[in-house]
Amino acid sequence: MDLIDRVRQLIDAENQADRQKAEGVLAGDFVAITRRSGDEEGRKQLLEKIGNPPTPNPFREPDEFRVWESGDVGVVRSLVRTKDSTTQAVIGEFRNLHVFRREGGAWVCVDWQVTELKRRYVPAEDQLDVAKGYEDGKHRRYSLLFAVNGGAFAVAKLLADKAGGDIVGDLRLEHLALGMVLFTTVMGVDIDAFGRRMKKHDRELYKAIGVFVLLAIGSLIVAGWMLVGSAAASAVLAVIAHVGIILGCHFILPRLEKASPDRSTPTGTGN
């Protein structure tokens, strides 16, 4: 089996979380993998990460092979594109350098170096896939937001007219209004988190106008519910709280994510 096939075996082992396949390629005295972060891991640590990958496990695609071979030593330089396993959008590109030794007629890997590359381009098909995933996800979330609020408005009007403001038991119209305000705010936080996550794949997505539209729609819904359930002054305070919570999550959560260890980083070819 040639050197390129051995590299493909290692990448396939990562994609399939197949520790046994990786064991067959790594030398018994495998030195280490040097990840993009600068961390080094020996054979045991690497095999553990391959066998227990993050969820979801990213998909890695090797390409652009160059091979040097001299006697019982071989080196393979390759490019590995790491993709989101769900959307197939390219997450990053990594230069991989594998050093092999011929042992018993077969090539075994003795060292592995990974370097993250600056994004040179985003293939047009990947841009379309990411944009479509973003539009579909945004549509589903906004549809849920409008459907639940629309149904609640209709039920509130119908039952309030018949029951003089009492909905069911001790539940009153103002209670329903407060609950829908909270629901709208939670959905706003979720839509914002989804937009920020998709922006990592394509910086042209979820720009300032997207944040403005989210805040404007949510504020109108919150104000409407508070005017139904209480006074105008409460509506103003509720809108301020709604906007504050979403903007707080928009600016603060990314900082907290950066400060915490990244446990979703692709193993092997992307670390």
C-alpha cells in the first residue's frame, strides 16, 4: 500500500471514529501529533481522540498530495478540508505533514504535523449550501415564532371575550401575555445564536441588518402582548428588557465561548 493510501486510511479512521484502523497505521513508537494549537499528543492520546470524537464529528477531506520517498523513509504533504458533517460547509483548511517509516513491508506513521491555513477561497457550491442552510433555519425559527404568537393571540381574544378576562382557572390574560413575552425573548435569543453560528461559515450572513430585523420584530410582538395584558408603561419596560437580553447574549456569549476551552475542535487534522 502506497503512502497516499496510508494517509487516507488515517483520515478515514478519524471520519469513522475507527480506532482500530488508526492503530494499524500508527507506528508502535509513534512520536506525536502536533496540533494547530501547538499541543502535542502521543499515540495513546491520539487514538483515544479518534475513538471518541466530538459530537457531531466533523468530516475531513484530504487533497493536494505531494510525496517524498527515500529508502525506508517517506513524507506526505497534503491539504485537509474539514467540513461540517451536517451542512458540508468548509470549516477550515489544514496543511498536514505525515512522516512514515517502512516496517515489515508496510508504511507506518511515526510523526504528524498539522498547520491551519488562512482561508484561500470558499467554493461557490459551499457558499450556496451555507446560504441555503441559513435561510432554511431562519425560516423555520421565524415561522415557529409567528405561529405560536398568532395562535396565542387568537385564543386569548376568543377566551377573554367569553370569560371576562379569565382564561382557565386562575390563569388570566395578563399571565398569558407575560408568558408569550418570555417565549418571544427566548426565541429571539435562539435565532440570534443560530445567526452567529452560521456567520462563522460565511461572514456575509447575519449582518447588522439581520440583528436589527430580529430586534424590531421581537419588540413589536412584545409591545403588542404587553398592551393587551397591561399598561403602556409596562410595554416600554418589556421592550427595553427584551432588546437588552438579546443584545447581551449577542455580544457577551461569543466572548464567553472564546474564553472557554473549545471541545468541538476537529481532532487530528484540525487541531
